[in-house]
Amino acid sequence: MIISDEQVTTEEVKSWKGLHLLHFGGSTCSQKVRALLREKGLDYTSHHVDLAKQEHVTPWYLGINPRGVVPVLVHDGVVHVESNDILAYLDALPSEVAAYFPQTPEERAIVDASLTLENDLHFALREITMGFIFPKRLAQKPDDVLAKYEKDGADDPSRAKEIAWWRAFAVAGITNDQARAAVKAHRDAFDVLEKRLETNEWLIGDRISVLELAWFITMNRLRMGGYPLEIHPKLFGLYNRLIERPAFALETKTPAIISKILLPAVRVGQILRGKRMKDVAGDILAA
């Protein structure tokens, strides 16, 4: 999806030449785009947008993407948003590496349906992240930040949904009902992928595709939250094959401060409160 020239009010980006990626390290949508850039050997200029410092709700950033989310691709001054659309755009650029999007209508239909499913799980994946990985006090956005988020930038329905979600999260965090629904939605999606792998080595047949990029990132985030991917043996096998590829391993490597300090501390608190994923949704995972 291209942001219209009229909506892009941060004028400087219109003069940028080449590929520029505005992204955040821990963003799953950013991770899959960076992984494809690595896989295809495409050079780009990196612009880190620190979500922890609320840089995505500044007038400068909202002047590039009114939705206030990452990633954003700027190619020769044209602004592209929506991670799966960015993947399709990048895959069509000249490269010595084979295409990750299929060329036949039948395979493209499979990819489109699966990417739609993955995209529809966006808020559910966030609920897994905020419910089982990052403490609410570190993740929630203050009232003044949400007010700026709402006020600045061109009107956009997607931004309104984002603001509504963050306001609800500030009040109630992630409820058990939300967490269970998010786990169930991913369990159902992974069951679909597992079935595809019963007759295919890869998710669309005999070669790696954009589906491995998109779903690997989701699988990795679910595992961080305590999801036992082993209950889907073929999908777990695919995950282990993919983690051997440098682009996949590098983009999902957890910073030491998170893996050695934050996550262990979060797990202790979850054990004490009975809030681990297996405590909240064990029956769904066992079904």
C-alpha cells in the first residue's frame, strides 16, 4: 500500500533515493521485512524508530505514516506501508535470488489466503506479546502519548483502531479471555499450517516462500510467550530448519537484556500469579 503524496507531510523523505526502511528491532512486522531483505541481498538504508521512546507518534513519523506503526519502506521518495505489501513489493525488485512470491495463480491464491490469515492475527499476536512477554507497566502508552497519537498526522481508520486498542490495554491490560482467544486463534492457524506440511516439504510445496518468512516470525514470538510449538511436529520441524538460515536467526535473536533478565523475571512473576500461557490456556494447548 502506498501512502499518497498529500498524506506525506514530512517532506524530506520525498527526496530520499534508494531503499530506506523505518523499523524497530523487536517488531515482528519489521523482522519479516528485514529477513526478506537479507535473504534477497537487497541493500537499504536503516532508520531505527524507537517504539519504547514513542518515536512512532511524533509529528515527524506520523507525517510519513499516519498509522503510526512500523515498518515503513521509502523507495525513491515513495512511501510504502503494510508489511505484507512491502514484502510483495521488495520481492518484485531485481535480485539474483529466486522470487519468494509464487508465479502461478493457484499458488498465489494459497499465499494470499495464508498471508491474510497471518495479518488478521495482528492484534492477537500483540496480545500474546503483551500478555506473556512484556510487563504491562513497560508496554503501555501514557495518556499524553495517546493524545498526541490521536491529534497528529492525517486521519486514518487504522490509527484509530491502534489508539482504541492501546487505551483499552492501559485500563485492563490483557485479560484472561483475550489471552485465551489469542492462543486459540494461533492454535487454529498452526493446525492449518501443520495440515499443509503433511503433504509438502514447505508451506506451498517444494521450495521456501514468503509464507515461511511470515509464519516463522509468528512462531518465534509465540515460543517466546510459552507456546509449545512441539504440539505441531511438522511445523516445529520447519521452524528448526528455518532457524538455521542466517537471515532468520539474526532477525529473531533475542537481546541479552531480554533473554537473561526481562524474560526470567517475567516468568517468575507469572508462576507466582498463575499467569503462564499453560496456566491460562492449557486446555486449548492440550486439545
